[in-house]
Amino acid sequence: MRRNTTLKLTYAATCFALAMVLPFLVGQIPQIGQMLSPMHIPVFLCGFLCGWQWGLAVGLLAPLVRSLLFGMPAFYPNAVSMMLELATYGVLSGLLYRMLPKKPAFLYATLLVSMLAGRIVWGIARYILAGLQGSAFPWQAFVAGAFTNAIPGIILHIILIPLIVFAMQRANLVLNE
């Protein structure tokens, strides 16, 4: 039991570190970097590999710490809404992966449901935060931010995350079972 907790902490710390570093790697080209949503990848992986609690922690903390340390994403409203979005990714990917059969179709379903729910949470958060600022967050801004502008990242996540999780499954390294 203690060994499993130590491994989960190690995986979660690695995912957190990746969430800090990956935006630097793709951020050299700002137009592409934002579209790839690099912080999302380690949060999804943390949920899949370690479970919902660890995915929640990494999802909440990564945007906050990255904003405080590096100023990106800007704290309000970006990091605040991202914290809720990424926390949703971590929780749902961890819960659904644990509950559903460990077959490829269910892994893809878990990823897609988590992605959709996280983007909806992000949109609701942005709408509420805009209202608190006395501004608007129209439907078009939600669709553009959550889907249209994010298509490269969505495609990357759908390809990359299952490949990593499948490889970790084959190596018997997934701790969320």
C-alpha cells in the first residue's frame, strides 16, 4: 500500500513537472502553443495513471502555480477557469478509467467525455467570471475557445494520450486499477 502511494506521488509529481515545462517547449510559437493545450496532457495522464484524486490535485495546482511563477496563463480569468477545466479532466479521466473496462474503446470514450466536460466547465467558469467583471462571454467565444481554436490540441490529445496509456498498461505501470 505504501509503495503504491509513493509511486502515485512520483507519477503525479512527474505530471505536474510536465505541466510546468511543456508550455515552454511549444510556447516558442505562440499561435501553435496555445492551440496544442500542452498543460492538458499531463493532467489527463495523471488521472488515467494515478486516479481521480491525483488528477484533481495536478489539475487544480498546475495552472495556479504556473501563473504565479511564470505569469502564464494570466491569473484572472485564464488560470482560474483553467484550474476548474483541468481539475475536471483529472477527476473524470481517473474515475471513468477506473470504472470502465480497460479496453481501447472505453479509454477513448473516457478521454472524449472528460474533454467535453472539462471544456463545458471552462465555458461556464469563463461566463461567470466575465459576468463578475461586468463583461460578456458570448457563445461564439465559447465555441472558438473550447473547440474551433483547439482542434490541433484535441487531435494531439486523442492520438497521444491513449498511446501513452496503452504503453503504460502493457508495461503494467498504471496504478489506477
